[in-house]
Amino acid sequence: MKKLGSNFRKTMLALAAAGLFASHATAVPVVEPSVDQPVVLAAGDCYAIGQQVAEQNGGTLAKASSATRGGQQVCVIVVLVPGKDGQRPRRSEIVVPAG
């Protein structure tokens, strides 16, 4: 009985390891951008831009998302700027060209 439990444990560990390896191997498809395919802005880029904008405005980043406005890729940044004299924070939406 002990041998069966030991083999079961080893099999489960091997399956779990194989599953982790397979999920990492397939999680990031490799796509080479070309002139025919436009590069799409990742939300992470807008987040990094949003952090910079929030820092410049003395606030906290609340939201960062990518959007298309007028056919151009932009980042829509929402910053919470602290209120004066204990008032509520002020919400400021800033649209920044992507990239």
C-alpha cells in the first residue's frame, strides 16, 4: 500500500510539473511584427505612462487604459489628486498619446 501511495505522489508531482511547464511554454506566443501588421499597444505600457503622469501631478494612479481616439492610439489615465484642507481627492482624467 505504501508503494502505491508513493507512486501516486510521484505521478501527481510529474503531472503538475509538466502542466506548469506546458502553461509557461504556451502562454507567450511569439509573433514577429511586420509592416503589414500594426503593433498594438499593451495595457502595461499605459500603466507605466500612468505612473509617470500621476507622479508629475502629485497624485495616485487610479486607472490606465489604452484607447483609440481620432484613429490614434492613446492612453487614458485617471489620477486621484489629494484635496486641499482635508477635502476629498480630485479625479483627473488625462489623455496622453501612446508611445
